[in-house]
Amino acid sequence: MRSTVLTGLTMAAALAATLAPGTAQAQGHHGGSRHCPQLSTELPWHGDNRAKLQRTIDERGTCSPHWRGGKHRPVAAFDWDNTIVKNDSTDATISWALRHDKILRPEDWAATSKWLTPAADRALTEACGTDVPVGRPLPTSTNDACADEILQVRGEAETMGGQEAFAGKWNHRRTVPEYAWVPQLFAGHTVAELRSYARAARDEALAAPVGSERKVGTHTVPGYSRYYAQQKDLVRTLQKAGFDVYIVSAGSEPVTEEWSSGVGIDRKHTLAIRSVVRHGRITPYTEGCGGTGVSKGEEIPYIEGKRCVINQEIFGIEGKKAWKKQDWRHRVAVGGGDADTDVTFVGDATGTHLVLNRNKPEIMCRGYDDADGRWAVNPMFIEPLPRQEDTYPCSSEAFTNPDGSLGPVRRGDGSVIPDQQDTAYGEDA
């Protein structure tokens, strides 16, 4: 396990965090917020989101009169895919790997995931064949059927024939089988090999024109990626203001680490699905969190799992307690994400909860409800979505329970969030 970065703010800093921007204390001891690291005014943000973020930077960073630094530095944590970067870096890596024959044939497809259905096992076996020796590359660049089945299982959790690819029981707030399956697809490779595939995919996607697509098998997938300029600026500004900035992703850790370096975040500050490596090779097993141990993906950085990873790896909270919401000193000051997989740790933030709008129901319900006045909902910075015409069903079915059933989204006091209109969308970007 990595070494931990302990605690966040002092009690006095918490008091400063409640001060309105513009007061003497909120401006800080450096003579006013104009001397503090500032977000660029040349990069557009929706509404007053820049001001909300800047307020937290001023309240918690080096300009705070209560700044202590060292192990007491405030923490910011962000999801990666579609939060810091446009499009999914894990999917870009899979796309590149399929087009370059980098997926190794497993001895048994069913062994790649504890939830893979017999229907998916049969579909993958029939499409990818058994002629290639176990452990050798599958010819997915020319075998469209094999590439299609892999993409369909990963993307839609079903076979090309429409049958469920995963079944059984899992905690739907701690994992999702098709996410856990991604690092399992790269079993047999070394970490260095997977890093090289991620770099190649990154360079290819960043060079491709915005809006471009690619054919993989018979699937059409996004062909490009971009680091959001606003998010690069936010990360830099937070770092200048003394924040420890982390990435917390439900992607494969070596892949995310290669991409996160592009915004100045090192491997130590990048947390994602951590595969167990044996004899130098990636296995289908993953490290757990909160005392759960090694499994085949039963706990990954997904919804509550992201909170657990932050509590354990950043704040040093061990055992079952890592799954629980912590006191304000052991929570991030800024949290940012784009999907329901991010909703718990983003909601834990004590300063600003940043949400990029991809119409994901639970996080949008919480963002628009804005219970503490510190939620900042922003359209995606590139190709933002148009307005969702229907309201988000916050009062009925926007919350996913651990057993997979749906229910209402509740505030911390137990009250139900009413249905919310979509108000931060493409036309306002």
C-alpha cells in the first residue's frame, strides 16, 4: 500500500471556511485574494462556478490566515474520465489494444470475472475461437466478431446477441462487473506493457480531431480525447495554493497513471483499480479496500468505493471505518466528478462539490438540490450535452441501492430531494 497523507485542516480553518468571500479573514493574510493563486478569467465557466471554486481556494489554501501546510495541507480529489479529460481513457486504451492485437487469450473466459454468465462465456469463446494458444494475442484487429463481443460486454454488459453478460450478487455501490472486467482483460501482461498501451492510446487520441470516431470491429467508438483547459487550470491553481490534488478513478490504475501525468499529477496521487500482480504479470484479482482483501473486483473505486479509497489511501483510515463518512478534517476540500460513480466522495467535500453534467441522475439530483450552497454544476467543456427535457427522478428512482434496486435520493437529514430540472447544459457552456 502507498504511504498516506494525513489530515486536512485545523479547527480554525473550518471556521474560515464558513466566512463569506470578501471578508478580511476570507481574503487571507497576504493582503487580499488578488494576491492568491487565481483561476484564469480567460477560460469560461458556467454561472458562478469559478467564484465558488476560487472561494474554496482562498479559504483553504496558502492565502488562508490559518494555513499550516505540511501534513495539514487541504486535499482536492477528482474523477478522471469525462471529468478532467473528454471521453474515456480506459475505453481509448481498450480500443487501441483491440486494434493492435494486445488482448491475450484466457484459458477460460468465465475465469476472467466471477459474474460472467454462461451466455457471455459461450459468445466470447465462439467469437474469439480456440485456435490461438492460451496466453497469446487474439487477432482482434482482423476478427471483428471477437472485438465486437469484448466491446459489447465491456460497454453494455451484454453479448452481441443481447443476453446478459454478468449475473449474480454484488454490492451495486461498491463495484460494477463491466468496470472491474477492464483490468481483468489485460491479465497476463506486465504493468509496463499496459502502461505502454495507455501511452500509445493517449497520444493517438490527443492527436485526433475533436469529434472524430473510430471503427473497432463493427462498433463505432470515440476516436479523440482532450484534457479540459479549465480543469488543467484548476489543478494547477490548487497545487499552487498548497492543495494535495488526487485522481480517484474506476479505471485501471496503470492506464489512469499514464494519462494523469498530462495534468501534472504523479502516480502517488493517482488512485484507481489496483490489480494484483504475480510473477510480474497482471492477474484477474484486484486489491480491496477497508479490510476486504483481494477479490475478483468485489470492491473497486466505485461510488462508496471511491470514498473508501480516499479515506484509506489519503487520510490513513483503516478497516471498516474507511467506508464511513469522516469528520471534516478527514474529508476532501474539493471533490469533482461527472457520474453517479463519483457522487459519494464529491458529496463528502467540505468546500466545493464540482459536477460536470452528463445527465447521470443521482449526482445531478444532489448538484441541483445544492443543499449546502457549495455545489457547482457545469456543462462539459467540450461537446456539452443539450438540456435534458425530463426532470431527474430524484424523488422516486435516482438512487441505486446496494442490491441494485432504485429509490429516492435523500439528503443527510433523511428528507427526499424533489425532482430537479436540468439547468446547466450545452447552450450555457
